[in-house]
Amino acid sequence: MPQLNPANFPTQIFWLALTFGVLYHLMSKKALPRVAEVLEARQERISRDLAKAAQLKEEAEAIMAQVEKSLAGARAEAQGVIAQASADIEANNQARQAQLNADIAERLRSAEASIAAAKDEALANIRTASSDIVRDITGRLAGVDVDQAQADAAVAAVLEERRG
């Protein structure tokens, strides 16, 4: 192999040094500055994007705080409306309850009056029937004809004795 021949080493070293120097010069003057520019541009763009993201985050947090404040106000207003509606309903229910109680009391008084009237009528009917029965029994058993006033007086006396 000719590359490994020691007689060719000095020329190979010369060309290696020359090629290395030319490549080093081209890289340092042409390629590396362009790479550095691209890296700097990328870094600037990343910095701008990060700054913009931070600004947008702050705006979003401010908007979120405003939304939370609005929600809290809306909740408070809704609670007030609910409390007012509840109070109105309660007042309406109490008014209806009072009206129903008054209506029930009136019906109760009316029913008690009807019962008392029916009781008085029943007692009157009982007195009349009792006096008729007394007249009939005394007429059949004793053969005595009792007039209506005496029979009524006897029935009234017995009823008064039972009540006392």
C-alpha cells in the first residue's frame, strides 16, 4: 500500500497540513459565521417567543381573574334572587295558610252550628216522639188519657233529671 510507504510521508504530511489550513480558513471565515448567525437568529426568535408567551400568560391570568370576579358577582346576584324568591314564596305560603286556616275555622263554626241545630231538632223530635210514646203507653197500660201538655212536662222532667 502506497499510503503506508515511509518515503511518501513528507508529501502526505504537507498535503494534509495544506488541506487542513484551507479547510480551517474556509470554515472559520465562511461556514462558521453563517452557523453562528443562524444560531443567534434562532436564539432571538426563541427569546421573543418566550417573552410573547409570558405576556399572553399574564393577559390570560388577568382575563381569568376578571372572569372569576364576574362569576362571583353573578353567583352573589343569583343567591340574592333565590333568597328573594324564597322569601316571596314563604310569604305567599303563609298568606295562603292563614286564608286556609280562616276558611277552615269558618267551616268548623258552620259545621258546629249545623250540628247544634241538628241536635236541637233531634232533641225536639225526641221530645215529641217521647211524649207521643208516653201518651200511648199510659193509655194502653193505665187506660188513662193523658193530654199533650202533661206528656211534654213528664218528658222534660226526665230529660232534666238525666242531664243533671
